[in-house]
Amino acid sequence: MTLRQTGLNTGSHDLPVSPALEAFMGTRWAATPLPADQRVPGHPHFPGRRARLSAAFPGERLVIPAGRLKVRNNDLDHRFRAHSAYVWLTGLTGEDQADHVLVLEPAGPDGHEPVLYLRPRSPRGNHANGTEFYRDRRYGEFWVGRRPDLAEAAQLTGLRTEHLDLLDKLLDGPQPPTRVLAGTDPYVDQATGRPGAATRAEADAELAAVLSELRLVKDHWEVDQLQLAVDHTVTGFEDVVRALPTALRHHRGERWIEGVFDLRARAEGNGTGYSTIVASGAHACVLHWIRNDGPLDPNALLLLDAGVETDTLYAADITRTLPLSGTFSPVQRQAYDLVLAAQSAGIAALRPGARYRDFHQAAMRVIAEGLADWGVLRIPAEDALAEDNGLYRRYTLCGSGHMLGLDYHDCAKARADRYLDGVLEEGMVLTVEPGLYLQPDDETLPVELRGLGVRIEDDLVITADGAHLMSGALPRTAPAIESWMADLLS
Ligand code: GLY
Ligand code: MN
């Protein structure tokens, strides 16, 4: 078993290299040192995070891989995005982090020494791998860009660094009790006997849970990164409104809008934090409509659910539902105002000490009462809200929010007592995003309501006495949306 990719990654159409060319390529390259003061962004925060993880698992080896490249086709890989736990612990975010592994090795009575196992930049010239830099399509510096060498990675992170080859030896040797962030790197899983190590499956699951739970409360630097993600997302939404006249003329206007938003995301950050949802008319009744292959109906609503991911890999997640005519029709306004009232009730329920479920329940109460008032729900709202009933959920389908951070559905492995059944704490960042999804073929609905989909989603950070609306730069009320669109289109 080897963790290191052996041999050159070349393609069937790569031309042979003559000895003369090989000799020539190996010489006369100037040194290109890393600036002496360069560190990963936010570097003062990382040692404290590793110390908190260490304290949770004294005496055990903890193995946290960045993940592996995935082939897209033949010799081309998908763009790489490191696992968020690895990013949270190292600050390393680049596409060059594929295959790297952070190990917290037990050291001292209770502590750990963190060691970063990585694939360093290959030296050029007369060495093993001396042609990799210009011949290897997967890892070569001239194919995919420069990677740090061991000393540079140590400087960037403050971590001890070792060659990935040594991880093979470490994992082949005598193993102390070991927990792995399993399912992230198939080679690491195999080297540590996962799956199949039944006795460790629970231990691994606990490691994943703790890594999620440690990320529930964001530090100030993380909140700043999330605000940056939100700010760029706001700019992307403005770009989209300006692009509406062109998109309305295009036979796949949804796809055009996706491109406009994604251009902003890629230009300002790492890209989008998730696949952009652009849903015209009844497509908005599909929660994650990412096919985005429809035209824009000028008389319908457009649901745009999109978020920029920063270069530090923090994501925003915002939804607005816009009238493509520039003005909500009465029935569109009826649905929009109900969702807005639900969202406002949800936001008002956010404060430290509140139960996580409170904001969802507050929002759903408004929706159920509204649906009962409309005569859509033919039972009293109170009955529909009872846990053993929930009939209103035919029209809402999903929860009203989630944690936000390095992942757009952040802290996904946190246990229920810390998340779903837990309590809000200052520094948590979350979305509030109630919606109404009135399916086009739903015979329980009056015809004029069928095919309406509305979601309003904002990002909030829990403060000492409530919550701060991070995405407040975007309008929320129907009149404010109409005048914002008119301004951008004038
Ligand atoms: N904004 C859609 C979702 O969170 O799934
Ligand atoms: Mn969301």
C-alpha cells in the first residue's frame, strides 16, 4: 500500500522526452523563495483550534485527511476542495492540498504534536521525480502550479511537516488507538483498516462529530470571512438583476443567470459555496433546482439561491425571490408577504439561550396560520402544527435554516444535543430561510396559487442579546425589492 502516487501522471498523447531535453530542462532555474513573512490567512487562530481537538482525545492518534483528487475524465481531475475539518485545523485551502493529511500524534501526558504530511514540490533536475515539474499533469508545477516544499509549508502553517511517503510508514507501523476522519481519503481508510475496523467505527464517528461541534461557534476572524462572503454575494445578486434584460431574451435564461452569479463568485472568491439555484416560475417549487435549464417567464417569480465562497473557503447562502416583471402581482405578493412574515418571526426568535428549533417553529407558526387563513389548510393551524400532524409541511417541505461556515450546510456531523436539539450561542452563524412551495399539480390549492415558489434566506450571527443580520444590504420587503430592482435596471 502506498499513499504516494508512484510514477509520472502522463497522458496517452504526451510526447516522449529526449535525454537532451531532459538534461536541458533540469538546469538554470533561479531560486524563487517564499516571502519570509507569508503565513496562512488567520494564522493566529489555528493553534487554539488544534489544542481544543487535542484536549478531546488524549493519548489517541487523530488522522484528518484533506481528501483526494477525483478523476473527471481520463487525465483530468475535478477541481479540488479540501475537507473543511482539514481547512479549519491548518488554514490551508488551495487546490494543491489534495492528498495531504494532518496527524495529531499523541505526545506528552495529555497532548498531541500536529504533523502535516504532504506532497512537497518536486525539485527540478537531477533527482528522483526530477522531471515531474514539467511532465506530470496531476502534480507538476508547470501543469497545475507551484506547491510549497516542506520548509515553506512549515512556515505557512507553523506545523512540523513531513513527506507524504513517511505517512505510509507511520500507518504501517505499530498503531496507538487511532481515530480517522473516515470516508475522506480512500488510501488513508485502507491503510488504517477502514471500513471494517468495527471497534473503531464509533470512535471515528465521534471524531467527526467533535470536529463539527468545535466549529459551531465562530471566532471573530471567521465571522469576518463570512461577512466577506455575504458582501460578495450581495454584489452577485446586484449583477444578476442588471443581467435580467439579457437573460429574459435568452432561451435558457436560468443558465445565463447562473453564469452571471458564478462569474462574480469566481472573480471575488474561490467560487460558489454550492451549485447556484436559479428557478423561474414553478421550478422554484423544487428545493434544489440546479438544472437551471429553463427560460425566464417575464410574468413569474425568479428564485435565486446563491452564495460566494471566499478564498478562505467560508460560504454565504442567500435567497431572494424576485418578480421578473419588476412588480409583484397580487397573488405573488400574497405568497411573498406570508413567507416574509414567517422569516421575520424566525429572525426575532434568535438569541443566545434560545433553542435551535425555536426560530423554525416561530416561522412555521406564521406559515400554518397564513395557510389556514387562506383556506388552503382545512384544519386549524394549531392542529397542523402538532408534531403528530404537520400537514402544513406539504407546502414547506424542509427545515427553515442551518448552520453556515466553511460548509454551506455547516457542522453537519454535530450530534443532535448540540445542534438540532441544542441551544444557540453567541458566535453561531446560521441561515433563516422559510419557504412556500406550492406545486403546480397540487389539487389542494386554488389554481391561482399553483406553481408559486417563494424562499427568503438571510445569514445571521448570534450576538450577546440577539442576532445581527449579515445580509441586511439586500432588500427583504416586497416594496424594497421592487425599488432596488428598478434602481439597478434604470
Ligand atoms: N439554501 C438552500 C439550502 O440551504 O439547502
Ligand atoms: Mn440555505
